[in-house]
Amino acid sequence: MMHPPDWFAHDVSRETLDKLSAYHDLLIKWTGKINLIAKSTIDDAAHRHIWDSAQVYQPVAGKWADLGSGGGLPGVVVAILAAGQGDAINMTLVESDQRKATFLRTCARTLDVPMTVIAQRIEQAEPQGADVISARALATLSDLLGHSQRHIAPSGTAVFMKGGKWASEMEEARKNWRFSYDVTASKTNPDAAILRIRDIERA
């Protein structure tokens, strides 16, 4: 049974925890076939991947696009939490790898959580006009801003989960981009951060 960590600020129902547990099991099972998460993290997948991803959940009534969704981190986790909270969220997962897209569709069907999967490259997919864009372990911040500019609504927010080099990536990105941002320290990795970025435009 999945248990939320003490720092997680939202109430989580038993049904939602059951779906997160079922997703965890799917993630582990499919990682044996395709590379969804590093095999070295399997034993700690709940903490390293699921609750790590849960940090970016926020109540949203609108469209959320998860870019390069891979194994559904954070997109599937957010969709499960949003469904449990009764949020009117429209979750779209963009993933070009056809095998991973198949996994994501399996998650939507098995977990009975509404999600749309677009099996195309981010730069080729139809612009999403999303209120929230998310990405985890996908690309440099400069590249993420380029991807986001195509898919974000004018008033939207990009939420990026970045590792220990986030500050240097931020410095590099500001050479070519203008944006406003907030930084939140990660609850699961003291070196990592969650960047919330708005008003993206080329410098």
C-alpha cells in the first residue's frame, strides 16, 4: 500500500493511493521490457519517482501537457492525483517513443484515469495551448523553454523538475530567453529544484 510522505500537503484518498500503487506496479513491470526508469531505482521507485513527481501537482481547471512523458513521470502521477481531487484537468502526455506511448495508454485504461496520449515528437505535435506544461529529466532548460513556447498558453506556467545543475542551466538559458520564475527546493533531493516559469519569450 502506498503512503504519502509527511511533507505532501494534499489529502489523498484510499482510492487514489490504490491507483498510485497500481501505477507503481505497472511501472516496475514494464521497466523489465522497456527503459522507463533506471533499474537501480526500482527498489525505491515510490520515493524516487512517484512522490518526487507528486511535488508538482497543483489544482488546475484546464489543460496540462506533460512533455516527453516517458514512463508517465510526472504526468500520470499528476493525473491520478487530480482525478482523486475532482479537478477538471485535461491531461495530455506527449511521447514520441511508440512503446512508451503504448505504456501510457495502458496506464490510462488500466487505472481508469482520463489522459490523452500524443505519440509524436514535441516539435511536431499540434500546439496544445496548455495552462500548465511539465517535464522531468527531459532536456536542458534552454531546450525546454523552446519546447514550451510552442505548447503553452499566453498566461500559462511551465513546471520543470531539474537536478543539481539547475542554477547553471538557468544562467545559460537567460542568454537566449526572457522569463519570470520561482524556484522551490525539491522535497526528495536536496540538490534538485522545481522551476515554475512564466512569460517565456526569446531574448
